[in-house]
Amino acid sequence: MRTRGGGLRTLRRDYQLWIMIAPAIAAVLIFNYIPMYGIQLSFRDFDFSKGLTGGEWRGLDYFRQFIDSYLFSDLMRNTFLISLATIIVGFPAPIILALILNQIRRKRMKTLMQTTVYLPHFISIIVLVGMMNVLMSPETGVIGYMMKGLGLGHINLIASTNTFIPVYVLSDIWQHCGWNSIIYLAALSTVDPQLYDSAKIDGASRWQLIRNVDIPALIPTILILFILSMGNILSTGFEKIFLMQNSLNLPVSEVISTYVYKIGIISNQFSYASAIGLFNTVINFVFLFAMNAISKKMSNTSLY
């Protein structure tokens, strides 16, 4: 058992590291833990004159109100569909990209390719959605002209309920796939070169190298990131969906995050919106805990 004196000695020895991470610890405490004091707003009637703790206690009334709402099933369905589509299609994309980039042996070409695929990540969400609206306009957009040339007619891909989710997911992959591949490239850089040399001596093809050397090296990283992604199963990106929303695609684009904004900020129902947000967080935590337990049992890889 570590004694108190041993802890102090460790602190003195590694004080430079503690000083280095102190701003990050402070940021997490200020922006993640201290605001949790406001969770009680989900169980009270918020009153501006009485503050967070002065409102009447309502218990689980707001949670029941949300579950009994006629919008509950639509919100849950839309949020799950968009999140699952993003995970199923988007999660493997950076892995595949990292494997492809790792096969490039010319350093200059590899650097150029990496820079090219990283750049979309730095495009503002507002700019990205503006580009999508311009390119996909059925009248003046490049993609609109291509669709007319293929005989598909005038289809507004963003406004259509049939194409909104594919457009959202594919644009998200295009923007973040390169950036998300960095961590997988870092994992591949730790592979012992002697493994490649030994496999080549045994006559392994490039595909066999990927299957028997690269992919096994990535599995721990893949599992950890997949567990983290399952912890955000109901946390679809608010900004992008909100900017892409319009009256035509609303049946499939209204998700929990946009509904909370409209209820809480626009309609001033702060307690109700807080309850919905807490409900969302609890569901995410359940998925995170369950996936972590499954991964730990099956592969002995977990967050804790």
C-alpha cells in the first residue's frame, strides 16, 4: 500500500508534470464538474428570482413529461439513426485511411496526402454547411447539375427526408476522417519493423501484412475509441444538424440536441430542457458502461 509520504515524494519528483497538466485539470473542474451543481434544475421549477435551488421540487415530473411527449419516439429514432449511421459508416473510415496511408513508402508523397486529408477538419461548420448548400442546390449547384445530367431530376439532397442522413454522414466523414486517422497512424508507427521484415521473408503479400501485422496492432486502439464513441450514441453534433435543418427535412433532422435548444433557449422552459439533457447523458453513460464491460470481458481491453 502506498503511504502518504510516498505520495508526497512522488509529487515532489514529478512536480513538473503536475504543473504541465494543471491547466487541463482546472479546465475540467471548472467546465465539467462545477456545472454539475445545476443538475438539480432538472428536478425543480426554475425561478429567476429564487435561483437554482429556490424553485419548487418537482421530482421526476419533467422526465415523465418528456417520455409521454408525442415527439419522444421521433426524437429518439432520429437521434439513434443519425448516431448509428455515423458510427457504422464513419468509424471504420479513418482506420481504412490510416492503413492506406501507412502503405505509402515515399515520404514526400505520404506527407502531401496526410496534409490533404487533414485540411477539411479545419473548415468551420458554418462554412461547410454553406458549401453544401451551394454545391447541392438543384438549380445552380455542381452536384445538382450532375444529377440532372444523370437523369435524376431536381432533388434537393439536404431538404429531402430520404437523403438528409446520408448527406450528413458522408460530409462528416469527408471532414473528419483524415484528422481521426492520426491516432491510428500513431499506433501503426509503434509496430516493430522487424515484424514486417520477418513477414516479407516468409513471402507475405501486402494484404497479408495488413491483415496479420497492422490490424492486430490497431485492435486495442480501435476498441478504446469504439467504447468512447458508444458513450456519445445520443450526442449528435448540434451545430451541423441545426444549420442543415429546414422545414422539409425536419421529420428526420429533429434530434434531442436541437429540441433541447428550442425548448430551453427559445421557449424558456429551462427545467424541462435540463431534464431532457440529463436523460440524454444517462443513456450515453449506460451505453458507455455496457460497452466497456463487454470489451473487458471479451478482449481484456477497457477504459478502467
